[in-house]
Amino acid sequence: RKEVEQDPGPFNVPEGATVAFNCTYSNSASQSFFWYRQDCRKEPKLLMSVYSSGNEDGRFTAQLNRASQYISLLIRDSKLSDSATYLCVVNNQAGTALIFGKGTTLSVSS
Amino acid sequence: DGGITQSPKYLFRKEGQNVTLSCEQNLNHDAMYWYRQDPGQGLRLIYYSQIVNDFQKGDIAEGYSVSREKKESFPLTVTSAQKNPTAFYLCASLLTSGGYNEQFFGPGTRLTVL
């Protein structure tokens, strides 16, 4: 299994739709999990951390399933401005660096 | 304002030349990182440094070199040995606090080899 694996998409959805992204990771000892957002030709920026209990930030909900080594991101009521690439991120085995998935591209249309 | 700066934003070089990409941070973070991103690809780790005067190879270090003489600075040299250097290069630093990690990125340098 790749260290961090995501469905590359693209996901093409209309405004107002709910969309879910999934991610799997290989290192069962990983402790830190994140979703980053990257706009075209820009640097990645932290969208939200992912906690064991799950966490929500407005329209965004992140879930972690340690047993299945699976992370998800749910976006409700999609906006045009949500169009971007979403990167799943997990810390490496030594805990010294973050490993990035290839990203899932979302395109929201009116 | 605290943050990470990278320069230049765009860089062109001739094949066979070495080139150095600058990365400076004023966030007082100990750890710094260099990534490379190719179109449609994720970020791949080139080198990282946990502390001044120390650095480790990442997954794709061949053809690159770094130095960490100051906490604030982590320059990356792309040498002529790097076979396919055209890419988007991102520098990052890591905030660690009570088990929480967050990586902050600079705006990146787009390197094109002519």
C-alpha cells in the first residue's frame, strides 16, 4: 500500500452539493492527520486537522478511522470557491516529516 | 508579519548549471523542509532539517544539496546532476506544540530548465 493514497478525481459537482473525499494511509503508528487545500499554482494551506473523535469546521467535517487507517473529508453545501485540490497528509514513521497524498481535485460549478 | 519567503518566484536556468533557491522563515520554527511538486503529482520530500547544522535526505535527494547554517534559512541547491529539475519547489517549516504539528509553506519557486 502507498503511504498515503487518495482518489485523484476530478470530482465535478454543482453548487450546493455534498461531496466526500477519502484517504488511506499505511503507517499504523501515525499520530498526526490533516487536510490541506491547494489552489492552482499556489502553495498548500492547512484546511483542518483531523482528530480521533472527528471534528467539524463550518461546512467541513473530518473523520478518522484508526482501525481501518482511513481519513475522510466531507464538504456540505459546496461553493464555487471550494474548487481546489485537497491533500490528505499524515506524519511519517519517525514523526519527523509529513507525507502528502497526491490530492483530490474538486471542481464546483454553477 | 510572520511567515516563509521564497525567492525567486520564477527561475530559469540552462541545462548543466547549478542554481540555489532561497527559503527564509521568521516563525522561529526548528524544522524546515523542501518539497518538489510536478504537474498532477503530490509533494515529494527532498531534504529536511530538524535543527541548525543538521539535515536528512528525503525520498528524492539525488541531485540536490542543502545547508542549515542559521535557524531562519534553509537554501536548496539544484545541481547539474538532477536529471529533471523543472518543477515547483516548496519550502516549509513545522510548528510543533504539545504533540500538535502544522506545516507552513512558502509561496514556492517555479524552476524551468531551458
